[in-house]
Amino acid sequence: MPVTRTGAGEGAAPFSRVILREQVRDLLLARILSGHYSPGSRLVETRIAQELGISQAPVREALRDLEQLGCVVHEAFRGCSVRELSIDDLLEAFPVRAALESVAARLAAHNISDDELALLDGFVATMRTAGDDGDAMAESAADAAFHATIVQAARNRVLARQWEQLQPHARTFISISLPASARGPVADRHLPILDALRARDPERAATAMHDHLSEVADRLRPLTTNKEIR
């Protein structure tokens, strides 16, 4: 996501400080998820601000946001660095995620629009193509977008805020570091959820979502023993 640069002599930035903070946060998160910033990498506030052509304040605030999301850790005298996650860390979040997303799927069955259903269908198609091509990054991005769309379709701001706190767990970027045998047929595993939402069946949608996330957790368990995600 591009960040609007504002150099010396160009006048006031066209974005408010809050919007700029969100832009920087999303950019840094995208870099973390893509592996551009590897686990353990230091995120130097002054260097990032200079690169983006902005002041340090929105960078500092964006790093605080990422720390709350669990993506970044702050250490005295060392500053911020990308958090090193383990499979165990992710498994700990799955029961909470399954509970939240099951509620989201139940609510979405009532509220989802035809346009959102079309988006979900497109994300499944993208997952399938990416899986066939061996593109784990594109597959993971479409997977994350599928789940985010369902949370949005639930039309419940409290649920959305709680779900967002599970980031980066909710983004399923774990799949990037797993072998294809562990990821399995990602696209096909989303079809029962999509079919239930198309049928506007709330209980079936909730069950399909819970089963889906439980199955993902089952695939991860054999990889435990604090294996770090790198």
C-alpha cells in the first residue's frame, strides 16, 4: 500500500495524522507478512520515516499498533523488531478464532450481500489457481481476504474489533512457511463455508467455519515443539 510522501517545501500533508498512521501500519504489516521484514529484524523508526519521506511520529504510532497486534516486540535500548512466532503461538489463538469466526459466519448468513458472495467465490478461485501454481503467498492472501470478508459481512463492529486483535493469526500467513503437504487443498476446504452462506443457513455456516478452522489446527499440531516461523 503506497504511503503519500511529503517532502520539505511541499506544504501540509494531504492526509490527517490518523490516516497516515494507518497507511504506515498497513504497509509495515504487509512487509512483515510477505517476509520482506524477517522475524527478528529490527524496525528502525528513523530509517523507515526517512524511506517514506514522513516524520517519525506516524511511524512510532504505527509500530505501537503493530505491537498491540502481536507482530512487533519492543525492547528497552533496542527498539522494535519483528516478533518471532511459533506454531504453538498460532495454535493458542485458534480456539478463540474459531469461536469468533463461527459467530461471524452465523451473522453473515443473514447479512451477506450478493456482491460479497461473489467476492468469496473469487477468492476461492484465486486460492485454487495459486495452489496449482505453487504460489503460497497469493494463496495465503486470498485465504485471509476470504475470512476478512465474512467478518465484514457479519456487520458487527464489536466482533470485528476482537477479531482484528488476533492479527497476524487471522491472516493465516503461517501457510507461507508450511510445505504443500501440510497446507493441503486450501481452496476446497472453504467450499462448505461458501455453500452454507449461499444457502443463507446460519447454523450450517457456523459449523462449517468451526470445522474448517479446527481442521487447520489439526494440520499444524504435528509441527509443534515451538518451531519458529521464519
